[in-house]
Amino acid sequence: MAPEKDSKGSDNFAFVDGVNRFCDLAENDNRNDNFSENGDANKLAYCVTDVPPWYLCIIFGIQHCLTAFGGIIAIPLILSQGLCLQHDGLTQSHLISTIFFVSGLCTLLQVTFGVRLPILQGGTFALLSPCMALLSMPEWSCPAWTQNSSLVNISSPEFIHEWQSRIQVLQGSIMVGSLFQVLAGFSGLIGLLMRFIGPLTIAPTISLIGLSLFDSAGMNAGHHWGISAMTTGLIVLFSQYLRHIAIPFPAYSKAKNLHTTRMYIFQMLPVLLGITLSWFICYIFTIYNVLPSDPVQYGYLARTDVKGDVIGRSPWFRFPYPGQWGVPTVSLAGVFGILAGVISSMIESVGDYHACARLSGAPPPPRHAINRGIGIEGIGCLLAGAWGTGNGTTSYSENIGALGITKVGSRMVIVASGFLMIIMGMFGKIGAIFTTIPTPVIGGMFLVMFGVITAAGCSNLQYADMNSSRNIFIFGFSMFTGLVIPNWILKNPTAIATGVVELDQVLQVLLTTSMFVGGFFGFLFDNTIPGTKRERGIVAWNRVHQSESDNTVECNDVYGLPFGVSAALSSLPWTKYVPFCPANKTSTEDDTPSNLDSVDTKTGPNKDDSHIIVAVAL
């Protein structure tokens, strides 16, 4: 969730003692006037095309993995409730390993052949909502015996069939739905879609992702509110109150030899530190039997030994492979639900690309790079469906913020992160360790995470005129109906009866997906109720994507295809009609990011719209 995440003040540096070679950042945003207290606002230790020493690549790569840690493991843990896997820690560990493996694979594809910016790929909450809506349908409700740990035999064929049939339908629906993202990216349709989508569509769509998950957060936190409150308090303490405190660490460089450097560790890893400390306290409480040992007593799930010997039973090495849970099946209702999530994810990613370019010292991403990035994300969702993560992939906004914190914009660091996540996904013990996190600790993390997602969606309203009664109506109505309609449908599952089973299932999934309902009304009213583009926020929204300053890195060096492919394609005249190919031409106004979504200035059709027509025809 992109442009609003630009950091300020001390949020933009993690190291007080840095290297002396810096790159200039774009100065296109007035909000960055106070970027840093010490005047290094427009400096980067490493630009996007620079290659840091291998040990720095590993260190910063680990940090990016840890930054994405919370979001990546949260998704399979939430999905396990709809998949009837609450009491199967071993399978949960396999899901976590799989999503790490696929996230690493998709990250390498994106950095190498996609938008080519230092942007991490991982699981997306935009697809979590429609997946949970599909699993909440009456025919997919979990049998009562799967909710009782004493009745669950994880090796029995009956139990295996219960959860595998559910994840298979998720796999097939995600794979089919992701084809739309592939088409939208590689055909250039994403530019056409962005012309009709503004802040009043994006704000309710993103906000309702977080709000729709309040029940999951409450259920997890409610198993022990004390432990959950402690986890939430620690994360808030580290991320808000202690973020400006630098901790000294030993360091070594050729210039200074052995010396001390100061790092803003609380700002970089607040979620990891909060979870780890709460986890350790729960472990101490478990050893000394402070927490109840009776499964029926309140607070039992705060123990760290609830999952038994899942770490001992998990293999040291496990290679995830496509179709590991069986042959995927397709649900028409699931496909339509996934499409709603895919569109939301694409909108978010376009903003992420521009924010990532600004923070990594790169020129604004041209049209072909954005098209290619969205297309590769679609391929990533296709791979995630094939491997069976129960989710797709998207660009991680949290890691874009980490670029501003570390001042390291090199894409080789993200390449190192991709390899590290693949390695983590192949070691089964790593995924098993994460499953032993007590449920109330996870609930405390959810309280912070889902709240931030909700607020990040609302922050898009800063671009629109919220003194306008038109905009207040659109946003208020979209948010309220996005909560009311899914809640009513869930309480009255038999209310939809058109006589066509498939149509009933499609409507059931769409109308129980909050982000679809809210986003639909926001899109409909924003494009039909009269209002100026400045009032709608379109002018300010596109201005964020502009960059008027000189950059230190040439566009072709950043966004050109690797291994000499760009040079080979530049001599072919037909490549100018392919929306995702970097053409060998002088950069013009039409290639700027402001003209990708230039609904604020153009009155006629874009001259490059022929690319879309040609690609669709092909």
C-alpha cells in the first residue's frame, strides 16, 4: 500500500554510522523536506543497480525476510481455521514452508524478469478474504469432530480428505483467477483499469481487508487476553515509543576497523521482537505450570507445548512441489471471489512500484516495466496455486519501507532474500518452529497488523477532498455496506436462491467478501456521481507518481531485461507493439508514470492504447 508509506524523520535511517558512498534520491515529493535530521535525506548507501559485498547482501537479505515474517506466516495460520487444520500442527508447518518457498521463487522472478526493482514478493491478504469467504460456505463448513483435538487423527484418511479437498478448491480457483492478472499485465490492460480507479475506490477496498478479519483476531486473542495484550503492548512499545532509540552494535570496516555502530533495531524489527519476547514468556510460564494444563480451561492455548512434538515429527529437509496436496479443482464461485482480490492486489502493486523506485534511487517505472511486473505477479499467483499455499503473491509494502530505513536500495539484496526464503522453505524444522507460537500471541499480532491494514487503506483519502459531501457519502456508504451485507449473508446463508446452484455460489462468495462489496460501491459511485478530478483525488493521486528530478541511474539500466535480451529486442521493429517489451526509443512524456494513469490531464484517448488493442487481439 504504497505512496503513503514514505517515511519521515529518523524513520528513514537505521544506521548512524554509514558508508561514505551515497546515491541521490528523487526529490519529487514535498513531504520529504524533513526526510532526515542530519541532512542525508537524499542519500542512499547503495542504489538499485549497485552490488554490495556478499556479506551485506546476506545481512540485509535476512532483515527483509524478517520484515515480511509477520505477514507471511499469518496467512497459513488464518487459513488453517477454514481448512479444519487447527489441531494439525504438522500440516500447518508444511503450509508455512510452502509459502516461504513460493515467496522466494516469485521474488527472484520479479527482480530478474518483472519490474526489476528491489521489491519482495509474499502472500497477500487481498486473496485471504475471498478464500475465507469460500470456505465459510455451508458445504465447506468443518465437521464438528475436527474442532476437537481429542477426536482428530491427523494420519487418518478421513481427516486428510477433509482438509485436502478444501485446499484443492482454493488451488484451482487461484490458478484460474490469476490468469486475469497475467492478461492484465502482459497486455497492458492495467493502465486502462487504473484510469477508472481512484482513492475513493482503493480506500474502502483496502480498509475492509483488515476490518473483515476482526473475528479471526478476536478468536485468537480471546484464548488468553492477558498474553494477547502483552504481545500487542510490546509491539506498540517497540514500533512507536522506542523507535527513535539507537542501540550500539559492534561492527567492522576496512576504514574504521573494529568499531561501534548504532542501529534502530526497535524500528526495524518491532513485530519480530514483540512476538519473540511474548513467546519466550509463554515458554517460561509453561515450564513452571503457570498456565493451565487442562485443555478445557481458559488459557490452555497460551502454552508452548500444545502442538506436542510437531518439531520432532517434522522432517529436516522437505522439498515443496506442485500438486503436493492432490489435483486442484475449480469452483466458479471461488474464481469470481479471487478476481476481486486480484484486482485489489494489482492496484496496490502499481503504487508499490512507484514508492519502491523513489526509495531505491531509480527513475520512475516506465509503462513496460509496470506491465511486466503485474504480469509476473500473476505468474506468481499461478505458481502459488500450483504449489498449494492457499494464497497468491503480491509486492510487500513493508519491505519497501525497509529500503528507506536501511538506505540500501540494491536489488541484489532482494535476490539474496529470495534465495534465503527458498532455503527456509526447504527446511521443515523452520516451519514447524513457527507453528508452536501460542495462539494468543498470534492474536496479539493480528490486533496490530489488521488495524494497520485498515488505517493504511483509509490513508488514501488524503488525496481526495473529504470536505466534499459527495466523497463523504461514497466512502461512508461503501464502508458500511461492506460490513453489513457480508454479515447478513453469513447469518442467512440460504437467503440467496436463484434456482441456479452455480450462480448462488458465486453470489454467496462475492457478497460475503467485504472488500468486493465495498470496492464495488466505491468504484460505481466514484465513476457515476458527478465530481471534478481534483475533488475525487485523481489529480493528487497521480502527482504522487510523478518524478521531476534527475536520477543517477539510467532507465534502461534499471528496467531493461537481463542477459542482453533488451539489446536483442531493440533491433526488432515489432517490439514497440508489445506492451511489456522495453523499446529502444527516446523517453517521452508518454512514458512517465504520471501518464500511465493520466486521468487528470488527458481528454482524449492515449496514443499508446493501440498497444492494448493489439495485445488483446493477439
